[in-house]
Amino acid sequence: MTPHELREEIGILKEQAVKAEQLGIVNEFDVLMRKMAMARAYMTDVNAFQIGETYELIEEPGVFFTITYFNGVFAWGHKQNETEEIGIPISLLQEK
């Protein structure tokens, strides 16, 4: 998708998320928020992040994530004080 198409998709998803939140459909709201995060990840410059650096997670203030490698628009690494390696969309990392 082009950046313009991604922005349009994010707008549609945002409208759907607002409706789901108003109706109290928590699961649908969460899925729509993840879809928006993925769309934003494709519009985020991966070069803004560095392997070995630690970044705060946007959705979890005060929680930090250290990058070990990238795979597409996913940063793989570890949350602070955890040993399990996880992948998260780069759009969920707070740029420095």
C-alpha cells in the first residue's frame, strides 16, 4: 500500500475503533488498535531505531524494550527484566 492508502486505512480503522469502544466491544477495539499499529509501522522509518538501544513502549509508559534485531517492520528483543524474546511493530516504540 502507498502511504496515502495507509493513512486512509488508519482513518477507517480509527472510526471503527471509536464505534467499538462506544459499544463496549473490547476485543474488537483491541484488534482494530493492533491493525492501526501495523499500518503505522509501515509508515515508520526503521532507521530511526538502532539495534542494542532501549526504547520506551508507547502503549506501556515506563516499560522499556531493547532491540536485538529487525525483521521487516518488527523489532525483536526483550522487555526490561524479561528473558522471553518478542517482536513488536516499530510504531509502538517511542523514538528518541
